[in-house]
Amino acid sequence: MSHDEMHRTGTKDKLVRMANQIAAFFEAYPRTEALDGVAAHIRNFWTPRMRKQLTEYIEAGAEGLSPLLTAAIAPKAKAKS
């Protein structure tokens, strides 16, 4: 595995971990509020590059991502297409 491949894998792992932490925080909220909260946090605090990477990861299958996170982000990603 090349250095670039290791960096991309590490970045993906960090992205998944951070996204799942956000979703875990909002799990205790009512469903609608949780979905809105996750989406708002990603929109307000993640850079455009991070949001693009997350959207691409979801479109590639979302392996390891919280269902709450994918439910909050996937519809918005499809709407932009």
C-alpha cells in the first residue's frame, strides 16, 4: 500500500469516526430533531471538502456509518445531484 493510499484510508477512517460520533450524540433526540441536528452540524462545522468526501462515501455504500447519519445526509446528497 502506497503512502497516498494509507493517507486516504486514514482520512476515511477519521471521517467515519467523526460522523458516527455526531450521530451518536443526536441518537437521544426525537427522530426528526436528530436528523435535523446531524445535518445541521455537518453543514455548519465541516468544510466543503469533508462534506464532499462524506457524500461520496455514502454514495459508495456507507460502510460503517450510522444509519442515522446516512438518513440525515443521503437525501440532501441526492437532491444536489
